[in-house]
Amino acid sequence: MATAALDSADPLSSSGAGPDLSNRHHPLARLIFLLLLAGGFVYACASVLIDTQQVGEELAMGVFAFLALALVIALGFEFVNGFHDTANAVATVIYTNSMPAHFAVVWSGFFNFLGVMLSSGAVAYAIITLLPVELILNVGSSAGYAMIFALLLAAVLWNLATWYVGLPNSSSHTLIGSVLGVGVANQLMAAGSTAGTAGVDWSQAQKVLTGLAMAPAIGFFAALVLLLVMRRVLKNPRLYSAPERDAPPPKGIRALLIFTCTAVSFSHGSNDGQKGMGLIMLILIGCAPTAYALNRTMPESTTPAFVQSADRAGTVLGARGGSAPLPIDNARTILTSALQTRRVNTPDSYAAMAALSRDISTRVSEYGALAKVPAAATPNLRADMYLVLDSTKLVLKADDAARRFTANELTALSDYQKQLESGTRYIPLWVKIAVALALGLGTMVGWRRIVVTVGEKIGKQHLTYGMGASAELVAAATILAADRFGLPVSTTHILSSGVAGAAVANGQGLQARTLRNMALAWLLTLPVAMTLSGGLYWLLLTIVRATGNA
């Protein structure tokens, strides 16, 4: 598939209206590409074996094969994401003759790789937290495995479908729709439960969907305003006219366009790459919980701070939950129910959080470090930490949090929350490298269809230097800002809308057919992805239960 895509030339680019996109890659380049692709997968599998052996966890052959298949699909999603989304970054430099097409995609692929490697990891769990709490807590169950495969397959299928017809659809939009579909299906299958651990966290969903909904408007109007300002400040007429056929731009303009392409590629890697990381961590926690359910990379020297933080938070919460001791099993039941109704600001919930916090502190203190937690205790400890983490988040988000707690108490709860996140939400280095390779190599494959759409089919006239620069500056700035706040956003939505806004500012018309198709893809993505993933989840879970493996 990869080689064929590298060699293929899109018929849309053969009309002579745009740059030549038909040159084939050198056979040596294709060989290096395939070796890197295979090497990345072998490296991922070898890393899993090493990590599990170090903690004394032996994977059965069937579990390892299952894990390998899940990794193929997860990395495949990032690979498809690369050639689907990153075409937006290279379209401007290709259509302004700032870079040869094949050099541009290699350049973009490298900076996508760099963006993933230097990412914060904050976005990785933003989408994962949309999933039902019960599936995250029991990700190693048959329902958890069905969830993982359903959302991954649905996201890949819709991405491939929109790529095939050349539509700049959002991989982020698709993945979020797939996650929501699994959550809704799980809720409907859980005896019609109306809220909570069986369904979607709709408060988190609203936050994520708001960012996606705003992306096209931000891209359009910000690029439009930026280009209008550029026209007032930068009077060089060449900035606002179409490039001559095969003629490179002036050096200053060329440097600007290469910089914006680099910025979009890097920011795309830093944001979109994290989505694959979060999915892979779900897979690893389900298949190899001893090695990955807890952050075993935390040094033993951090244990006293963790224990002290848990004790302080337990004291704060216990003061509002009564003095009667609460059995741990009762505490788990109370907190699970509280998360289900999203009502944690009650004495019972405070008492449950306090009891679990003290128990977590005692167990971690006895083990000496998270790295020393035995295999049998790992799932329960992680589940307790996750319950307290999500509960304290709701406590701190409450409108009356400042009235219920003093400033010092809020600081104690916030510090404890950070400690719990450090202990349960982390990304091993090898996961970053594997995702970075998949995304970077995907950038170099199949990019022609989307490049042609962005370069030729949005505005009625050829893309100008100023249009390309303004659209990409807006895209890069917006994505980096979203990464800073841990929000998943769509590179495609921002940049394609930016090109449209810049075309309007440059006095061009817009091609109604392309805009209509893009709007249709934007509107259809969420319901289609939800339907696909929900249907696949139901089908896979039904098959598992029918075979007696539930």
C-alpha cells in the first residue's frame, strides 16, 4: 500500500494548472521508507517485551498477538493521519514553488516527528477522558478490548474514505466522534443508563467539541484579518499575486513560506501525535497492566512527596466527611456512584475520597515506590487512584469550590491531583518514538489528493504567497496555543478555512462546490464516526459474548 501510494500521481494534478506532482520516488528512498516503517513496528514490539520482562510480567502468545494487532491499527491511524492532515502544511510551499513537492513532504515529515517528540503529553489524555469511566477502569476486559478496536477501526475507515475523495477532513474530529460513539453505545447497552460511568463525560465532551466547532471560524476570520493587515503594512505586490509557472519566489518570501510550513508541521505533530499516544497507552494498560498501568518511571525519591500530598488531601477531605472510618470497598462504591451522577460534593463522597487517599498513601509508602508495586496490586491501586483523581477534579471545578475550601486547602487538593496524574498518566519514550515515526512517515505518502484540493479547489484563482503565509501562520499559532492548554484541535479545519479566508481578503472568489463538500464532510464526520464506532463496538462485544469470552 505504501509503495503504491508513493508512486501514484493524482489525476487532478495532471491538468497543468498547478505544480508537477507526478515525479516518482527513487527506489532507494522507497526502500529506506519501508525499512523505517518495519523497524518502527519491531522496535515497538521489542520495547513491550523488555518493559514487561523488567517487571516480571509474562505475556501469553495470544495476548502478545492481540497487542501487536492493536498497535498496528493504532499506529496505522497515526500513519493515515500523517498523509491526510499534513498535506495541509505542504500545499502552500508546493503551490508557491517554495519547495519541490517531494522535498517538502520529507521536510514536513521530519518536523512532524520533532513535534511529537517534544510534545507535552497534555492532549494525549484529553480525548481519552471522554470515554466511559467503567471502560477506562476495566480496559483489560472484553468490553475494553472491543472499545479499543471499534474506535480505532471507525477512525481509520472514515479518514481513508474522505482522503480517497480528496476532502480535507479532520482526523481529530473523526477520532472524537469514534470515542463518543463507543460511549453512547456502551450507555445504551448498560440497561439504558442515563449518565455516569457507563456513558460519555458530556462536560468534557462539550469542552472538546467547542474547540472543534470554533476552529473553522478562527481559521477563516483570523487569516482574513491577517492578510488585510499584511496588505496595509507590506506593500510588495508580488506577495499578493500568483507565482509564475515553476518560478521560485523571492528569497525573503520563500523563507517566510518555509518557516510557516515548518511551524504548521511541528505544531501538527505536537497536537495530533498525542492522540495516538493516548490510544496506545489504553491498549498497553489493558494488555500489560503490571508494566503500564502505573508510572513505574517515577524515581523512588518522589515517594515521600507523593505520600505527603495524599495525606494532606486526605485530611482536607476527611474534615468534611465525618470522623467515622469508612471501609475501602464502601468508599469505592460511593465514589463510583458519585461519578455516575457527577455529584461529589457530599459528605459521603468526601469521606470516600479521604478513605481511598489514606489507603493509597499507606500502600505506596509500604511498597516504597510505584515501581515496586507488585503485579497483583497494580490494577486495584490504579483504579483507586483514577477514582480519586476524577472525583477531586470535579470538586475543584465546582463553582463554589472557593467557598467550600480555603486557599491552602485548594492548593493541597490541586497538588494531590498533579501527583495522581503523574502516577497514572505518562507516555514511555518508545511510544513517542513509534508514534512520531508513524506520523512522520505517513506525511510522505498519499498527500497529493489533499494538496490539490487545498492548492487549487478552494479559491477561484491560484494560491498566492501572502495567502499561504497568512493561513499557515494562523494555523500554527492556534494549534500551539491549543497544545499549551491540552485541547485537541483540527489542523485541517483551521488551515483549509484559513486558505478560504485569505482568498476572500485577496479579492478572490471561493469555489462553491469544494466549500459545500468540505462543509458536508465537517457536518457528517461526527454522526458517521459515532455510528461506525458504536456499531462496531456492539458487533465486537456481541461476538465476544456469544463465544463465551466476556
